Amino acid sequence: MKESKEEIPVCKEKIIHKDLLEKAKSSLPNEDDLTELSEFFKIFGDKTRIKILWTLLKVKEMCVCDISELLEVSQSAVSHQLRILRQARLVKYRKEGKTVFYSLDDEHIEEILRLGMFHAKE
């Protein structure tokens, strides 16, 4: 994210635009939904989780061992992050014998990642 040192412009006088205020108030989601959305976006605030998600976006499916090797972090650390991602319904898993493969939960996650990267590179 680019930081700007320029001053943020603000109104020079206080004028309440009641029509806009009412429209804004009526469009706000309820508090529970806002809390859930806020928690959802917090998941994206960790670079290791983003690396895991981005890898699964590109490779489609990987086991914990491979993710651990790729990111050069312990399997325990990867498992911890995958647990958080799974609880947030961002990834899912399937077992094949003793191996557990992880993938993105659905196409919405792909879209969020792609749009986020597009915005970051703007």
C-alpha cells in the first residue's frame, strides 16, 4: 500500500446532506454482518496466509509438506495457518491415504485474491 504524505482534504464548513445521510444509513449492513466481514478481511492480513492462498490459486492443490517446503516454514506453522483458513472457509481439504491435500474453497476466494493483487499493483 502506498502512503501519501499530503494532507487529507476536509470540508471547510459543516453541512449535513440529509438525503445522502439517510441513503447511507439505510444501506449499511447490520452489525453482525459487518463484524463477520471485518473478521473475514483480517484473515488476509497475514503474509504467510496470503502466500498459501496465492499458491493454491496457482497450483490448485498442495499438501502441507509441499507448502511447508515452498514457504520455508515448519509444517506446524503451515498447519496452524491452514486451520485458520479452513475455519474461515477459505480452503478445504481432501485426504488421499495419509496425505492431506488443500485447495481453495471456491471461486469467490480466487476472485478476491485476483482483485486484491490487481488493486495492490495499481
